[in-house]
Amino acid sequence: MLFQLSEEQLMIQQAARDFAQNELKPGVIERDEHQKFPAEQVKKLGELGFLGMMVSEKYNGSGLDALSYVLVMEELSKVDASASVVVSVNNSLVCYGLESYGSEFQKEKYLKPLASGQQIGAFCLSEPEAGSDATSQQTTAEDKGDYYLLNGTKNWITNGSTASTYLVIAQTHKELKHKGINAFIVEKGMEGFTVGPKENKLGIRGSDTHSLMFNDVKVPKENRIGEDGFGFKFAMKTLEGGRIGIAAQALGIATGAYELALEYSKQRKAFGKPISDHQAIAFKLADMATQIEAARLLVYKAAWLKDQGQSYTLAGSMAKLYASKVAMDVTVEAVQIHGGYGFVKEYHVERLMRDAKITQIYEGTSEIQKLVISRDILK
Ligand code: CAA
Ligand code: FAD
């Protein structure tokens, strides 16, 4: 077992760390406060090749491995999870889905601008009545010969108003249940496609979350991904990798909060000595560091399995389940270590605590990860 990053991985990690400090940190508090999408920063992330990291160079990607992607997610998330979720959705849901299952036409037309960061994508599975229970899709895609007629509503869509390309899951053959579901590429501006108002959220407030409405949208047949009825498998296979990205996001949020708490504890004095000299605080730090290290091992292992071409369903779900719990626990303790200062915005930890919560909800709640894990270990 080699617990060592390559020269290239270390360079990518450093580039992401520098970007987070120099480009994301300034303004992160204001963007959170005003729910401002980090548009300029996302453009620069595209220029750095961070929006199509694992896509082959043939389709304008960076041709890197999943571990490099995880390192970037971790570094960006230490500072700004609203920016890192754009990286996660674009890379591991949209680009991965298109490169793995799209036709040559779809890769040329849609994947190339997404992988180069010229455009942003969105992944649209959740609905008002179908979140965890994703097979209960109510959005319909009626087969009309050379096109599909799309009708329905998607909820909570990340990059909802900033995306140009949307991967939309919909039911075509209701009687076949999940085997009748399809996945489609929908373009912004298609007639009948409207974007609802931005959600006002607890965390990742800079992220652009919207509902989407489809009213008789004509989607050309060549925009269906894979064979008729492949849509649910498409969503599940794509989410397997997405969950590694969100696990890395959770790891980054936890690490960011821990590093701030560690530093603060050495500077803040109480009862004549740094608070880190009080064992109650030192032990909190010890627990936080240990939890983070365990989460990191799970996350890196899941990415490593993906890079080895081995199954990573179980590892990805375990990584997401555990890292998101660690993100919650560690950020709460980071606020505690900061005392009253932790409760105000300038010290960053309250935002990290609010941002941590979403990692237990999206891309499959913690309960759904337990369902996936328990089904796997019991089969
Ligand atoms: N790979 C391939 N196929 C899979 C699969 C996988 N990982 N998981 C399930 N399937 C297949 C099953 O084999 C089955 O097909 P067959 O009948 O042909 O064998 C079919 O899918 C249905 O599976 P189940 O019978 O297990 O269905 P279920 O309803 O009991 O459970 C579920 C399915 C795992 C709960 C699923 O609905 C799920 O993952 N829900 C969570 C949804 C989710 O993660 N949403 C995230 C939205 S995206 C997002 O959130 C992005 C963001 O925030 C940034
Ligand atoms: P529900 O499914 O209604 O769950 C409610 C509660 O019941 C949860 O605690 C859940 O774990 C529990 N529960 C449900 N079923 C079971 C069960 N069988 N066993 C045990 N417990 C269960 N979706 C997209 O498709 N694309 C996106 O880009 C996207 N971005 C998002 C961004 C944000 C900020 C948010 C908040 C959500 C986003 N989502 C997105 C949706 C997200 O994936 C769903 O919210 C999530 O899957 C849960 O679905 P739900 O909200 O309908 O909750």
C-alpha cells in the first residue's frame, strides 16, 4: 500500500490550495451573505482545467485521475463549498455521465464546452415528490417519433440558472417503472423550459439552486442518453462517482474548520494560557484530527478504486456517509473552540458549519447511503 501522492497530484493539490486562498477566500463571506454565485471564480476554475478534470483530452478535458479530482475538491471546499459544488456537479455528474454513456454526437456537441469550462452543466433527478425515492419520477417524456415531449418539474437543481446544458431524468414508459425511465440532454432556451426563483438556503448560499419547469419541451431524439429505458441506471451509475466528490467536499469543509480552530486555539488565551493548553480543547482537536484522517482514508480509497477500474459503489457511499458526519461534528466543535467569535461571520467557521449540513442531504441522504451500504453487505 502506497500512502503517497505523485509529483503531479501534489502540484495539482497546491494549485487548488493557492486558488482557494487567493481567489475564493476574498469575498467568500459577502457571497454567502448575498447568495452571490461565484461566477468569476468559476470561469477561472474552467481556465485551470478544473471543470473537466477526468475527461479525456480528446474532449477538451484535463485527462486526470479521480484522486486528483478529490484533492481539488478537498482544497476548494476548505474555503468555499458554494464554488466546489459547481466543480463537483460539472465533473462527476455531468461530464462523467456524458463521457461514459453519451453518443459521439453528444460528446462533440455538449461534452467539449462543458469539459473546457466554457459552459456549466446541471444534473436534474430530484422532483417535488421524488427525492430519495428517485424511481418515482413524475416528469414525463412522451415519445413522439423524432422527438420527446418533456413535461414536469425538477427541484433543488444546482447550477439551475447558470447552466447551459441540463441532464434531465424523466419517465417514458410508466408501466415499466424504473426500467421505463430515460435521461435527456436539455439546452437552456429550449421552448417551454423555465427556471424558477433561487432558493434561499441555510448553507452553500452562493450556489445557484433552482426548480426547473418543463412545459411541452421538444427534446430531439438524438439527445436521449443511451438505449430506451437506460435513464435510471444512468442516474445511479453517475451518482456513484458523484458521491465521492461530495465526500471530498465534506472532507474539505471539515479540514478547513479544523485548521482554523487549531490556529485560533494557539492564539486565544484564557486563564493565563492558550486555550489549546487546556486539555478539554486539546482533546477536541485530537478527536477532530483523527476523524478527519479516517474520513480522508475512506475518500481517497474510493477514488483510488475508481482509478483502478474496480467497483466503488460501496466505498463511495461509505466515504460520503462518514465524511459528511465528520464535517458536521468537526464544524460544530470548531465553532465551540472559537467561543463567541465562532458565532460571527468574520471567523468563517459558522459558514463552514452551515455548509457542512448539505453534505448529509444531497447526492443521497445519509439514510440512503446506509441503505446502499446495508444492501451491499447483506446481499
Ligand atoms: N448501479 C447500477 N444500477 C443500480 C444502482 C447502481 N449503483 N443502484 C440501483 N440500481 C438499479 C437496480 O439494479 C435496479 O435495477 P434492476 O431492477 O434492473 O436490477 C434499479 O436501479 C432500482 O434499484 P432498487 O430496486 O435498489 O431501487 P430502490 O427504489 O429500492 O432504491 C435508491 C434506489 C438507491 C434509493 C435510489 O433511488 C437512490 O439512490 N436515491 C437517492 C437519490 C439521489 O441520490 N439523488 C441525488 C440527486 S443529484 C444531487 O443531489 C446533486 C447535488 O446535490 C449536487
Ligand atoms: P426525502 O426523500 O423526502 O427525505 C426526507 C427524509 O426521509 C430524509 O431524512 C431521508 O433520508 C429520509 N428517508 C427517505 N426515504 C428513506 C428510506 N427509505 N429509509 C430511511 N430514510 C428515508 N437534486 C438533483 O437532482 N440535482 C441537484 O443538482 C441537486 N442539488 C441540490 C442542492 C441542494 C442545496 C439541495 C438541498 C438539494 C439538492 N438536490 C439535487 C436534491 C437532493 O438530492 C435531495 O434533496 C435528496 O436526495 C433528498 O430528497 P428529498 O429532499 O426529497 O428528501
